[in-house]
Amino acid sequence: MTLRITCGWCSKDMGAKPGQGVSGTTHGICSECLEQETKAVLDVMQVQREIVARRENGNTKESNTNVSQ
């Protein structure tokens, strides 16, 4: 029996693996989606660091910062 591997983000077919007694579909994340998701998380972390730095410097006014998607 075989499990089809599908990207849970974009539904791209990522191949198959032995199902060890079961068949169907399992999910993972393809390299392209992983790269996009990693960039999005790093962008958010950068915005958070900037907010913390402003607060530490006594500047509590936060500007509207757009996060790239």
C-alpha cells in the first residue's frame, strides 16, 4: 500500500512513500512553500524586533508597517 504525499499549502504532488498497511494521502510542505512561509515568519520577526527597539528607546509611537507576503 502507498501513501501519496501532497503539499498542505499548495496541493503540489510530492511523490509517494510506503503506507505500512494503509493507503491514502499524507501532507507535508514543498520546498517552495517552505521558503515562502519562512520568509513571512522572518518578516514578522523583524517587525517585532523594530517595535521592541522603539519601545526600549522610549519611542512608543508605532508606525503602520506592512509585512511582505
